[in-house]
Amino acid sequence: MKHPLPDPGPTAVPPNTSMHDRGVHALEMLARDVVGMTLHSLNELEGPLTGPQFRLLLTLDTLGTVQSSRAAAAMGVAPSSVSRLAERLAASGHIERGSDTHHRSVVTLELSALGKAVVERVTGWRKQQLARMLAAVPADRQAGVVDALELLYTSVANADDDALADAMAWNRVAL
């Protein structure tokens, strides 16, 4: 069953809008939908995990076993914030805390089997939804969409723009 898109109301692009402004508008609409899908994917979480807790799980999935200070830096948060998140996630069995073999006062974090399963379940659901989004594009236009998305991603990732890099850096291990 098709679900019509909501009336965009005042967000609709006026006629005779420049290609640049149409592109910005399309990216804004896509970003809203992807963020909504990302937030919806957190419904796949079992129990009372929060968005920030899942973000730490995803960070550890990306980085592997790391010092808690490295996880904090990757997330762009204070080490004390990661310590509080890690305490709760260790208590629930989602992560394992350890110590550095060379510096016993340094706390390391890694995903437990339960934490890995949660990350796989949520990211698997997201990948299914993203695949459905791509499948909604006519087959003869999918390659062009993929090429455009890859070009956009690599262009942004390689841009010589510190403000853009700062705005995007958190995204590497975000929700």
C-alpha cells in the first residue's frame, strides 16, 4: 500500500528556483527523512537504552577496544560523559570495561556479545530501510543516484573547509 507523502506546505520549492536552491532543498528533505529513519531504528533497541548509549555502542563497534578517553574524543563529548554511559552499559551487559596492560589506571571499553548483537540489529534494520529507499528509485536511474551520492560524500569528506569538516566529523560514529 502506498503512503502519500505529507503535503510539504511552506517547505515546497517555489517555481523557477535555481538548481542550487533545489539541490539544497532536496538535501534538506532527505536529511530529515534519514534522521527520522535513524531515530526510528532506535526502536529496535531492547530495554531502556538511550540514544547516547547506543551512540557509544556504535562508536565501540567502529573503533574496537579503546581507551574511554578515545571513545569520548570520537564522540565529541567529555570523558566524564563516556564514563557515566559506560557504567550503565557495563551494568546492563552491553560493554566490557577493562584496563590498559601498560597503564592500569586507564580504562578501556569494548562491546560485549550483547552490545554487538544490538548494533547489528539496529544497523541491519537501517540498511534494510536504506535499500528500500534506493529500490523506490526507478531501476534505470539507480546507478545515477548512487554515483551522485558517492560524489557528494567523497566531495564533502575531502573538502578543504574546516567549518564543514567540524560539522560533519561527529557523524563518523554518530547514531
